[in-house]
Amino acid sequence: MRISNRIVYSAIAAGCFGLLGFGLVYLQGVLYLLPCPLCVMQRIAFLLAGFLALAAAVQNPGRLGLRIYGGLIGLAALGGLVVALRQLYLIHFSQAFECGISPEEKFLNALPLAQWWPGMFQAVGDCTEVAWTFLTLSIPAWAAVCFAAIIGAVLWTVFARNGKN
């Protein structure tokens, strides 16, 4: 049985929006964990990848469109992966990191997204704090796994699949 590109991109979009909902509702609303600047950047990457995947699922493009959407989703996920790996580095080598209001925090909090929906996009947490783990992995580690899975799914649809499904 072949899985259509539309289903793959719908799953990517649902996964991105589900992760954002989990972060906002459970981690932030129930556990009262505040997002740090790097977490907000990862949220933006998930949001961008999710909307692009939703557009690809709705449009169901041909080969060229599939490569364009795949490239854009892959870039968003790659950006999120780099930020997640940077946060993991800061967690493991926190003695080399100074806490306080960083330039990233000032920049992100000045964006219209932070003004429009501060609960989701306002950066106020500490990037080096590990306040929640699941199966021994921290939030940025899980984000890195999810970004890598998105990149893998996009590469599979773009290079391993033929035609429009």
C-alpha cells in the first residue's frame, strides 16, 4: 500500500500543530513552564513547517511543487533543529552561558507574534534549565528528534517517491 504525499504532509502539519498545542496547553498551562528564547524560536519553526505542510497537503502539488514545498518545510525544520541542538549544547555546557536578558529575548519579545499572542511567543524562561523530561529526553532533545523526523519525511516524499499521489 502506498501512502500519498497528501497524507504525509497532513501528518507533518498535524504533528507540528499537536506539538505546539502540547507545549502551550500542558507544559505551559499545566506545569507552568515558561518558554525561553530558544524555545520560542523552535515554536516559530514548528509553526512555519506546519503551515507549509498544511498548504502542501491542501494543494497536493506536482513534482516541482512538491520539491518547492519540501525544500521550504525542510529549511524550517533544519532551522528548528539547529536551534534545538544549540539549546542542548547550552544545557550540557551551562557554565559557559551567562543568564540574563539576552539579545535574542529582546528581539523575540519585540516581534508582532509576541505582542499578538504573548502566551505562545513571549520569551521569558531560562534556556539552560531542564524542568521536564520524558523517557530521559528533555524538551529540546524531543524537539530535535521531531525536527529530524520532519526532515526525514520531507526527504522521503521528495526523493524516494515518484509523481503525484
